[in-house]
Amino acid sequence: MDHPPARPRQRLTAILGRCPSLEKTAHHVRTFAEIMATRHGEQLEEWMAKVHTDDLPDLHSFVAGLRQDAQAVVNGLTLPYSSGAVESTVNRIKMLKRQMFGRAKLPLLRAQILLS
């Protein structure tokens, strides 16, 4: 994982040193980012248990949201499959629809989508 240059890192260390709860939060956020980046979803339950032991209400709320559909979250953090291509296409179609709003009906929108 990338680290900030020396001077900003020193400032960050100084700031985090003044606030223990902020330091704990930063640690948990970094750990979660590493789980996401390395696709180690099997470590999620252990991470959530560690967050639960600390008195960090905002992270507890985040963990509660993750627990609502834990298996889907673990799959998303573990499996190599992605819906990125579909999401990209849907986003492009929505952009075209917004650009053409009020100007044309479905046949022209369809032609625009197929030609772009």
C-alpha cells in the first residue's frame, strides 16, 4: 500500500498521536483498505470483531451495515468477478438519456446507444 511522503506522514503521526480514538479509527480503516485491495474477504469477520472491541460508534455503524448482508460483502471482497462492465454501460446509457432529455423519443435514443 502506498504511504504518504515523509513530511505529511510526520504531520499525520503527530495528529493521530493527540487523539487515541482517531488513531484507532485510522488503523481500522487502513486494515479494511488492505483487505479490499488484496481481496482477503475471509479476514472480514476478524476485522469486524476487532472493530467491535473498540469504542468507535461510527465504525460500529459501518460494521452493522456490513453485517446486514455479510455473505455478499465477503464474496465481493474475495471473488474475482465484477459487474464493472455492466455498471459502465448502464452509466453511459444514463448519460446519453440525460443529454437527449426532451429532444427525442425511444427510437432515436436506441440508435444513439447502438451507434456509440
